[in-house]
Amino acid sequence: MAADEMYDAIVVGGGPSGLMAGQWLGRYQRRVRVVDAGDGRNAVTWGVHGYFGISDPKPAELRRIGQEQARGAGATFEEGCVERIEGEKDDFSVVLGDGRTLRSRRILLSTGLKDIVPETPGLHDFYGHSIWHCPDCDGPEVVGKRVAVMGWGEGIAKFCMYILTWTRDIVLLTDSHPADMTTEAMEALEHHGISIRREAVVKLEGEGTQLRRALFHEGPPEEVEALFFHIASGPGSTLAADLGCKLDEEGALEGILEIDKNFQTTVPGVYASGDITPGSRLVIRAAADGARAALGIHKSLFEDERRIG
């Protein structure tokens, strides 16, 4: 396309949701370009679990397959970051990190979330193998094992209740932070035999990629076989906020966007899919949302003479 030509849609984010959207927009014969910074949320994990039709692919391999399918359907790709988006429905300008500008009638934000990862020494030696942030994805890996949960605040007890799906042997590590839990939450932890270690965690140790123990500033070590952390997460980009997209009431603290049934945000012509929209954080859900958002965008681009009623 020439520099002054118009895309039907530009997808910001090349994870499962953005790639699926790119594929389906191509299938709908739309001119679509996917802009991808290549910094996926799940890049560190050893495999993507529970994805229909393919067993535990590495995140990079799933992306490779998705890119291949999207290109085959007619989507084009741009490696890099989007600095800002200007304009309005039917005439958006997408300014890239290198200063170039792409024009598009619709925008799809599939920029995902970013997790706050504890800075505990040793954590990255095991992250993605025996330390994780998503129990939906990796909970089945810890069935019957001794599991540590690292986190604090009012939501951490609920997180522990969720981990009970796979194991009853849980210890909560608050890493010297105030627990800040209600009496009801404390009683629930006690009822299920979940102990609390309040000391500062100074190091995580193990062999290879297998976590074995947590060491504390004081007190004995805690022998564990896996760890989930639950600190906080937020949007992977400020583009939605810069555009003025309204946040979902329940997910506002994480930067989750309000969308309608067609995945359009509160800004006309700007759509969203994947982890920045309400719902689970499953990869398969994100991909499905990408297809649904693509359909919403496709229908919104119908010419007037194709509309009846």
C-alpha cells in the first residue's frame, strides 16, 4: 500500500487475540495490518495449555503458527511499537515508533496486560516452569503438590481459595507486607489449613528449573514444589487511556476496558479484544475474542447499500 492509502483496520498487538483478529479480517477481505512489539505476556512460560487442537505449544511457536495463518488470509505485519493514535472513526492516524504514520478506518487494541513480577532473588530461574502467575493456565501442573502463593492485600485469600482446585497443601507468603485481609478471609484460610509466612522472602532456591524452597530473612525455609504470585497487573499500553476509552466498572483497577457486544469501546471506531476486555485470562478466550472483534469490525464497515432496516 502507498503511504497515503487507508487500511480497513489496524490491529495493535500480535498475541493470540490480535493474530486471530488479523486472520479473520483477512478472511473477510479487509485490508488489515497487525503491529506487534513482540513482548507477549506469556513469553516466559514453557507452554500454552488447553488450546484446542494443539498440545502445549511454546508461546513463540503458537505465535508463529498464528502469523502464518494470518498472512495466508491476507493480513500484513509491522514489527514495532505504536507511539500514539490520532483522529476519529473512518480516519485514524497510527504513529509508529520510527515516526511513520499508517491510516485506518478502524482500530483494534489487543495490547494485553502486564504483570507486576516480584523482585525476589532466584524467581526468574524458575519463572514459567515451576513459578507462574496464572492458575487457570498452570494450575493442573501442581495437582497434589506443596504450593506457595506469594501476595498480599484483600484479594490474596480468594486467590488461595482458587488454588485449592488443584492442591490442598498451600502456604501463603506475604513477603513482609501487611496481610490486609478481612476476618472472613483469615477464617477461610484457617479452615482450609493454609498457613501464612509473614517474613521477607530473601531467595528462592531449587535445581535447574524446579523450585524447591523459599528462604526468609528469619525463620526456617519453606519447602515447596511450585509457586504462584498474585501482586497486580495493568494494561500493556497507555493507548486506550490516551484515546479516552472508558474503563469497565469491575475491572477498572487493572485497566480493563468497557466494550459492547461487537467489542467496540466507548470511543467510536476503536475496538478491543483479549486480556484488556472483561473475561478470563485464558489464551483460547483471547483468541476467540479476536475473531469476534474482527466480525464486529467487518460488519461496521458495510457500505450503506448493504444495510437493511
